[in-house]
Amino acid sequence: MPLDVLARAVARAPEGERHKKLHGCAWRAGDLIHTHQASAHEIFDALGKAAREAGLKDPPEEIARIIRCGLERAVGGAA
């Protein structure tokens, strides 16, 4: 799934589902790393921006931790 589609899904996530959607989209974005369609930096940037658009009030470090957790699950190692 393209990164812009994943970012839109995060940005449109309803309250109460935002963390779960962010983590799930980060996990799915791991495929983009495997297929060389996006770098981890691009994913962190796009999904982090989308999370803030969605209204997540978490500190940037917490948003990054959620994204990192999803990517690590997808790629099986450190992101």
C-alpha cells in the first residue's frame, strides 16, 4: 500500500483508534522498506505528520516510538 494512502488512513483515524491505526500503518509500511519504495525516514516523517493531523497530542517522542514499534514488527529488527 502506498505511503500516502497509509498516511491518509492515520490522519482520518477517529479518536480512540489513532494509536492502533498509527501502529498498524507503520507495520504495513514495513513492506515499503522491503521493496525499496520508501525509507524509514520518509515513513517516520509522513506518519508522524499524519498523526499530528489526526489530533494525537502525544509528544513527538511517543509518536516516533509507536511508529518504530510497528516498523520493527514488520522488518523483524531495529528501525
